[in-house]
Amino acid sequence: MSDQAGEKTENATNKHLEEALSKGQVARSPEVQTVFVLGGALLALGMTGGEMWRTMAQSCMSTLGHLNDTAVTLDAMQGYAITGALALAHCVLPVMAATVTGGLLAGGIQTRFRASPEALNVNWERLNPAEGFKRLFSMRSTVATCLGIVKLTVVIALCYNVIMKILSDPIFYSSVDVARIAGFMAESSFRIVLQVGVALILLAAADYGYKFWQTNQDLKMTKQEVKDETKSTEGDPAIKARLRRRRMTMSKRKMLAEVPKADVIVTNPTHIAIALRYDRKTMKAPKIVAKGIRLNAQQIRQIAEEHQVPIIENKPLAQLMFKYGKVGGEIPAQLYAAVAEILAWVYRVNAYRYYREQSMSDS
């Protein structure tokens, strides 16, 4: 069942994919490597083939054309060996450089051009004969073997058809010159390489697709692993909830501590309570120092009654300030007139109190 704890049913997370990439655990197909290496070699031959042919021809002519007067001495043989090695290097080095570049490029594309130092570490488990025997007869090994047989069969079939057409050419039972033979060999080689190259590209695409799917299956995670990684990345939800409750408690305490300093409490009448304060010298407009609903509203009312802060019922105003106002912020501009009327009435009714507070603040 997919709900079993140990079964890997979840897609790999981004963090898990990054860790796998750093360890070199990515989709990698040897067929892609073969295509790039072969393509690099063919490209080098196409670009430098003419020069290679001329170099080889000149080397053969200089060697075979002077056999009658070639000195057979140690120094002469060393000179001939150095000349031959230079000519061989001139022909081989471009192809070698192209194949190495193709191989590196294929590996870089498959690994996203990221180095994996951990992949270079020695894995002693691979030296275990028992583990090697299990891998040899595993389902994955069987599938890889079957795919290899299919690849070989396709390549042999393509080469067989092309070779049979080549063998039926009249050049094999007629007299032709050397130039015709060279052209025939070049044309035949190109046909074989073209057929096999197209087949290898298709096989490499199919093989890489299979390896990509297989790697994603290997990287799948269990539900518990996803939960553990989420905890390690984002933190334990229980701890985060506890910290959030603590912050809310501290914020509530700080807010309630401002209620005794308020000028008036606007209510709805018991569900909502808004504490307002206004100081002409320091404030451009009245500010909301506290607001709450239900239990918080009752606490605000209770503190206001204990400190003799006026409480006024105004349902529409309380609802608008609770919806659009913020604790510590000024009241919305569209409510200036309504709040000004309430504050004016409060100041008239409690003139002595506000006069005494004003005098104490000035002193």
C-alpha cells in the first residue's frame, strides 16, 4: 500500500535534489557520452581530414621515395622516428582534442556543469562480492542488458543493410583507378557513419529518458522523510506555533498597557472595543492604541472602567475603525469628523480630568 511508512511515494524536494546533485546522483547515459565523443571525432575529421591526408601522403612520399639513399644509422633512425611521431601527432591530436572536448561537454551537460567531490570518494560497498552479485542479477541490471542487446541489434541491422549495398557495387569486380577506390571508400564510410550516427542519437535520447525516469524513481522520498526535511528547513511547526503565541501574548500585553492612557473607548457595544488617544502637541490625528473583539474587547472595557476612561457606544464607527485601523496607527482620514465629535464631547464632559493631565504633562 502507498500509505505504508517505508514506501517512497513522494517526489523529491528541491533540497533533496540539490543534495543528490552534489553527490553526483544524476541521470547519466553512456550513450549520450558516445554520441558526443563520436560527433567530436567526426567534426575534427571533417575539418582537418584534407590536411591529415596531405600530411600522410607527404610522409609516405618522403620515406618511400628515398629508400635507395636512406642511411641506416642510429642518428638517422632517431631522426626518422621523431619526424614520423610529429606527423602522427599532427594527424591524431585534433581528433583526440575533439573527442576529449565532446566527452567533457556530454558529462557537463548531464551534471549541469557542477562538480561533485563526494562522487570521487571511495565506496567500499562496491568492493563487497555479495553486493556485486546482487547488482549483477538485479532487475536494473537485467533491463540494462536487454537495452544493450536492443542497441547492438539495431546498429548491426543498419550496418548490415549498408554493407550489403556496398558489396553489390561494381567496383569489386571491375578495374578502377586509385582515385575511384578512395572516393568509394569515403562515400561508403560516410553512409555507414550517417546511418549509425542517426541510430545512436535516437538510442541515446531513449536511454537518457529511461535513466532520467529511473533516477527520479530512486530519489523519491517517504512521507516521513518529507516531514523531517520540512521541519529541518522551516523549523518545527509546534515550536513555530509556540513562538507565534508568545509574540501575540507580548503584543497583547503591550496593547492593554496603553488602554489607561486612552482618551476614549469606542464600542459595538460589547463585541468590539477601540481605544483612542490624541495629543495635539505630538500627534497629527488620533491614534488607535488598542483594539479587540469578544474577550479582548471585554478586557479593554474592564481596564477602561478601572481607570475611569470614558466608554462610548458607536457601532458603525467601531466597526470601521476595527476593519481599517491598525494598532499604533492613525485613524482613517474618512473618520476624522466622527472621531472629532466624540473627542469634543468627551473633553467637555471630562474637562477637569483632561485639564489636570495637560497641566501635569506641561510641568
